[in-house]
Amino acid sequence: MHKLIALMFAVLVAGASVAKDAAPVAADPALEARMMAIATELRCLVCQNQTIADSHADLAIDLRQQIRELLQKGQTDQQVLQYMTDRYGDFVLYRPPVKATTWLLWFGPGVLLVGGLIGLILILRRRTRMSDDRFEPDELDGAEPEVRP
């Protein structure tokens, strides 16, 4: 019985050591809503596939707090986004603007898709021009398959 109590106490202490404090929330719900709206526009620099509103990374928590502080100082949403862009570059924006430095980001996937489709069409056209015996195995006539060096 004493071992069970000791084990439960050890698990409780271990759990308490891992627990984190709750994220600070602004006293003003309107300010918190503005902060979350801005946070959904910014990419987590650690996770990179999440917004800082969705991320639980320590950096994302710090950035949300920094947004709160900037909003409490009276900055507009656009000023906060500009501050973050100036500090971290266009990469921090979840939807970066279309400009010369982000063309590859915006148009690269489309170019790769079109290139892949063109390659597929060319290969299929070449295969339709080939004779049927090129696709048949040589083993059907009982002869050994031809091995080419």
C-alpha cells in the first residue's frame, strides 16, 4: 500500500514539473481578439507550417505576447504586421506579398506542375508510337530473355 502511494506521489510530482503556466491573456477581450487576428497572419518561425496563433512553440508564445504589447501601446494592426515583417522578413507572413523576391514561392509550384504534365504528355506520346512487341516480354516464346550489357 505504501509503495502505491509513493508511486502516485512520484507521478504527481513528475507531472507538476512538466506543467507550464497558462498563456497570458490581455485584460481587454477586444485587444485579445485583435492579437489573435494578427497572429493568424504570421507564420511560426519554428514550426513553419502553422500560424503563431496555432503554434505552441515558445517563440510563438513570445511573439503573441509581443503583439499584445504593441497593441497596448496603441499601434494599428498594419503597424504590428509591418514591425514583424521588418524584423523577420516576408517569410514571417503566412501570405507573403507577390513581388520579385517571392515569385519562386508563389509561382514555383505551378511551374513544376506544368513541367511535370508536359513531361508526362511527351512520354505517353512516345510510348503510343512504339510497336506492341516492345512491351511484350520475351519469355512467351520459350526463349531466354535477351540480356544487354
